[in-house]
Amino acid sequence: MFDRVAVLSDIHGVLPALAAVLAEPEVVAADRIVVTGDIAAGPQPGAVLDLLTGLGDRVVWVRGNADRELVTIRRGGDCAIPDPIAPWAADQLTDGQLTLLADLPLTVTLPVTGLGEVLFCHATPRDDEEVVLVDSRLERWTEVLAGVPEQVRTIVCGHTHMPFTRLVDRRLVVNPGSIGMPYGRVGAHWALLGPGVQLRVTGFDVSAACARVATDSGYPGAAEWADYFLYSRASDVDALRAFGPRDGR
């Protein structure tokens, strides 16, 4: 049983945001750091993976759709991704990093004090890219959680880059938000589990972070990419409207 678990999702290859969260005292003291997918698809993919692997067994990894897509691209498969940073990021991975991403599990379950068995996934427990939202109808939630064992009463997911907690027929669903690509509010969003759930946001010098990404990344559009995502130019309203059709609306 783990007393404290920090959950970091959707880092998207942004090293300054990740470093700021890892420096938080509660994250430093956490028994485990669960990374719930979409880790490296961004402007600093190798540096982000190196920082996380350097933490050893404290980090528990879950696969996101972008992680899977990076592997597919690098191995020459077909993958229709509208964001041009993904093929670039795939080319930056070492063979070891590629293998790491290829071997990530779809879900992980850990016992957490006060919450019992907690299932961690990227999008939903059955799929790494389908969309559920804070206001998804109950029937939709029932559908995507149908295969989750009865003893699991807390599910942690990411993917949509907007933090929330809600009850779904006596189960607690938590989305920690995004470290590197937040929608709606500036900052690196994460969650602390045990014995309850805390949604947290870590502030950092966004201007300095954008400058560092632009300087350190070899991606041609790094400065524009960092400005758009680190300043959260897309609002939560924009994101909800964009994701709505994928939620069956």
C-alpha cells in the first residue's frame, strides 16, 4: 500500500514544466510517481525521458496514444497525426527510449492508502485515445468503465489536458490535467493521491520556459509551439468544443 502517489500526465516533452513539478516537496516525498502517458511527443523528448528514467523504480509508466504513435512513426508504420512535432520527436528517440515507449502497459493498478486499488490509464481503461470528459453522460462512463474490476473504486485518466474529479456511480474518476500542454489555465497540472485526492498546479516562469524550449529544442517551430501551449492559448471551452464530437455529442 502506497501512502502518497503523485500523478503526472501529458508531459508532452516539456522539460521545464516537468522539472518544476518534480521539485515540488510532495512529489519528492511521494512513494511513487505515476506517469499516465503522452510523455515525449513534444519539443524536448529525449531530455524528458532521461529525467524520468533517472528516477528509477519510483516512476510507474503508462502508455498514451502519443507514445504509441511515436513508436509507430519511428518504425515506419502509417500514423495520421495532424501535429507535425510528432514525426520530429520520433526521430529524436534513442533505440533504448523507443523500446521503453513500445513496452509501456495500457493500464497499471496500485494500492493507495484511503483509495484502495486505483487503476491508472491514459484515456480510458480500454483504449488509449477515446475521449471522456467531466460532463460526459453517465451512459458513456458506464460503457468505458464496464471492464474495470468491481474492487477498483478509483480510476485516474489523462488525455484531455483538463483537470477534474467526479463520481460515476460510486466510483471516483480523476484527471490530473496536463504538465506540458494545459488547456484553460497556465501552469503544470498534476494530482496527489492518498488518503484523498488533491488536484495541484505548479507555477513556473513561463517566459523563461518558452525561451529555454526555443533554445534547447531542435524543432523548427519550437518557439511558437511553446508560446501556444505553455501560455495555454487554448481555453477549456475551446477544448470541450473540440472534444465533444469524440464524446458522442
